[in-house]
Amino acid sequence: MQFGVCYYPEQWPEPRWEIDAALMADLGLDLVRVAEFAWSSYEPQRNQFTFEWLDRALETLTRHGLRVVMGTPTATPPVWLARERPDILSVGSDGRRRSYGSRRHTCTTSAAYREEAARIVGELLGRYGNHDAIVAWQVDNEMGNHDSARCWCEECQAAFSAWLQMRFGSVDALNEAWGTAFWSMTYPDFESVQLPVPTMTSHHPALRLAHAKFASDQSIGFLRLQFGQVRAVVPDGVAITTNFYSEDTAVDQRAAARLSGLAAMDNYPQGPQDPMTTAYHLDLTLWAGGLDGSAWIMEQQAGPINWTEKNPQVPDGQVRVWAWQAALHGYDAVLFFRWRASRYAQEMYHSGLLRHDGSPTGAVAEIKAAIAEIAATDLDTPTPKVALLQSYKDVWAIEINPHRAGLTHRSMQLDAYVAARRLGLDVAIVDSMDDLSEFEWVLAPALHITTPERISALEAALDAGAKVVLGPRAMVMDRENAWSEEALPGGMTGLLGARVVETLSQTADVRVDPWGTKAGIWTEVFEVNDAEVIATYSGGTYLDGRPAAVRKANLYYAGFSNVASWTRLLASLTGREPSSRHVETFERGDRVFSIDHKALTVENRRVDHASEAP
Ligand SMILES: [Zn+2]
């Protein structure tokens, strides 16, 4: 496992670089990410390149044994470019063109921006494509962050019409698939299908899902061009990736990771606030590149951040625990953000490993200790037997039609994920079209969209011997976000021996028996044909005694949306006992590691139960 840091030599006086590089090497770091926001520092005016400072920065880092992750700079184009070619700038749903002066203000569809991106990446590759110190390239940065993936410019409008035409062939086919007879929304031609600009009330859910897919596709197309450019130049063995902020869902992270097989995420646990949510995001990115893929944390929080509501302190011991959590989840590299707190601009209150004055924070000693501890520990790669099915189309479809405030795709995913983790099970978060044949358990809450391909994939998993557990909002919509014509779960009722006949937003204190746990804010009601009832609702006048979970052979369906109920369900099915929610355990070879996220301790013991500190 490698460790590193994000460094901005262009923001510090050159005589300081030597001191910084020596400190990084002393800390035991391997990797330094540079230049992903440095465009205006090496091209201050069109075609006037000043790469010499970056040459010297790389030379300084290399001399101290550090290796480099080179960023392409397309998340922050320079002011002169925005002034010269304003058509690179994206447009909001209000029709206003976004301004320079911050970041991520460009349109990924814009022909001008694609041309400028190819030009600057070509320049960068011409100079550094074969540089000995560079072991990885990071393309762009946090695609989709700040709600930047969706654009309403004229080029996006034209591209959206073409995208729809390619998809449907005829506008009649679109009208039929979307059911536009509703509210007299029938489109006379593709050009009439507007990007979803503000309307009197909500927009058509099929249009919104199409727009979400289209916008993600445009971002992936933009990334694909750069991945191709970089791959064509750099030596074999140099890694290529792009990094996503863990909470962002507007761009299909899995599609991006599969451009190279290496996924990357930016991990700020004080964003989601909950260690199990952090664990979920770690596993989501880890498996994004495929079952053989690998993943890096390109930015790891190492102190207080500056962009949440409260930005609390980071307690002593926390940074070490975050490093261990990444290692135990199976990450190959962790780069801490950032080396030194900035004296300027938008992130002044974001901490660094060094304070603004250059003195070390407490995180430095913790990182040094964690690097030594983890290097001295033989950690087997996780080999999960549990798959949790996730797709961005399901995320978007439920975001568009949540039906109940507070009910999200992620909240339903977390019910099952946290339950499995509390039982000490590693979880691979994968797509339903991935190879599921090696998994013993396939968990599928909020698998919202039903397609013939999905049904076949679940049937294949059952045929291979897996136990498949569907959960709330499973297989409701067709691929265009129209309600399935079949009984629910669409296409699976025969195998389940039951069907979902009602879906209820819950306000009463409904429980699930035999466990007495809460049912959650979403409950589904079954009509049972030849399934076994394995749990029932109690406490709600209407739901009292009705089935809450059913099973036929190896296919299960849980109708509730609460983590305690999911934990009891999976505990009863696996014969395991749950840990506390703040304790994560990892079975690795002949040892069991446990992280107590409240006490901030990491311990391991042999399977024979002899305890010792790592
Ligand atoms: Zn656009």
C-alpha cells in the first residue's frame, strides 16, 4: 500500500519546495499529486508555456525519492480562456451562463472545450508523458462536483435531441415509451424535447431520467477522450484514473472507472458524518473498476475541512483510524489532502498536514505511525461473498420520484450494507450486470428498474446457488422510468411466489416481528401465493399481522426500510451475530481486525481469539 499527499508547488515560494519534499520523504510518503489546478501557472497566456517551474518541482520531489501523480488541469480552465472562448462555459437551468472565478464551470459537451482540453493535455503529455517520476495520471478532478454535470447550453440541447433520436429512432417511439399523452405532452419532433428547464410544477420523470443519463454520458465521453490521449503516450504500467467526490452521483462513477480499471475517490468522512456511510462509499469505489479492479483514495481528509455546515475538529487518533479503514477495505493508495493549509482563496480554512505557518499538525505523527503499522502488517485482499447491487440509473430514478421525503436510494442501500458489515461480512458493491457467480449472497434493495437483462442476471445468480434478497422499491419501473406493466417485483413474482400489492409511506410506529425492530419510513405489503412468510408487521392498524418479508427457495424480499430490521433478517439467515454500529470487523487470513470508530481503536486477533494491538 502506498501513501501520498496533494501538493501545490505553484502556491508556495520555490525555496520552500526543498524543505517540503524532505519532510514528505521523512514522513514515509511515496506519492505526491501535483498540477491538477495549475493550468494558468504553466500557460498564463495562449501558447505561452512556462513549464520550467513544474520541471524543477518534479526534479525536487524526485530527488527525495518521491513519485508523482500528474493531474490534467481541465477542472479549472484559466480566465483568459473563458474570456476568449465563452462557449466553453456551462449554462444553468435558469439559462444563465456560468462564470469563471471558481471551478468546474465548463460544459463537457462544448466542442470548444473538448478542443481546448485536447490541446492542453497534448502539451502536458508532450512534456511529461514519459517522465520517469510520474507513476500515475489523474484525468480532470471531481467530475460532476458542485452539481456541474448537467448543463443547459445550446450545444447540450442539440446533443440531447441527437442522443434521443439515436435512442428511440422516431419521436412516436419516444412518445409511447414516455407516455406523453399524460397532460398533453406529446412531442411533435425531437427538437421539441427541451432539456428540463423550470416549469410550473414537476417535470416528466422519463425526461428527467433521460437527461440524467445523457449528462452522465457526456461527462464520460469527455473523460474518455483524455484517457485515450494519455494511454496513447504514457508507458505501460503507468496508472490512469479520475477521482470522484464520494457523495456525488450525477456521473456514473462505474463507467468512468472502467475506462482504465483503476477507480479513485475523494474521502471526506466528515461530509457523510457516519463511519458506516464512509465504509459504503469506500466499497462503492473499490469495486467500481470491476471485480478485478483496484482503487485509490486520491484525497483523504486529514484534519478539519471548510465546506460543511459545522466543520468540527478531528479528534486525536482519527486520521490513523481513517488510514486503517482504507487499508482494511482494500485500497492500494491513500493520498492525504493537502500538504499545507492555503494562505489564499476559497480553501483557507481547510486544514493541511502543515498549518499555514508551515508547522506540523497532529495528523503528521499519526500518519507516520499509521504508515509504519500498515507496512508491518500482512493484509490479505478482501474476497467478499456478499454483493450489493447498485446502479446510477436506480439512484437517479429514485431521486426523481422519492415519493417520501428522506427516502433515498442510498438510505435503502445502507440498510442492507450496514446490516452485512455489522455481521462482519465484506461487501462488494457491484452492478447487476457484473459477474455474480462467485457471490453467496446478492442484496438488492432499491433495485428500482426492471429490465429483461436484470431479471436474467438475478436468475443466473440463483441458478449459481446464491441467495438473493430484494428490498423495497425493487423492480418497479421500466428502463424509461415508466411503471412496470407486470405485478411487482416486475418479472420476478413467479420465482418469489408473492407480489407487492401496496407501497406505503409510513408515519405510524410499525414494527417487524419476530424481532420487534422498526419497519422504517417505507413499507411494502405482499400478497402471498406460495412463498414462506419469514417476518410480519405489527403495531400499525392496517399492517398488523401482514407479511413483512417473504421467501421462496433462495429468493427473498424484505418489505421494510430500517437497518435494525435488515440486521436481524441477515443475522437470522447467516447465523452470525452483529457488532455495534460503530464497530467494523474484517476477516483477513488468520486474523480478525476490528475498528472501533467511537473509541478510535484498531485491534486484531488471531482466529484463535488471542488479542493484540496491531
Ligand atoms: Zn452544455
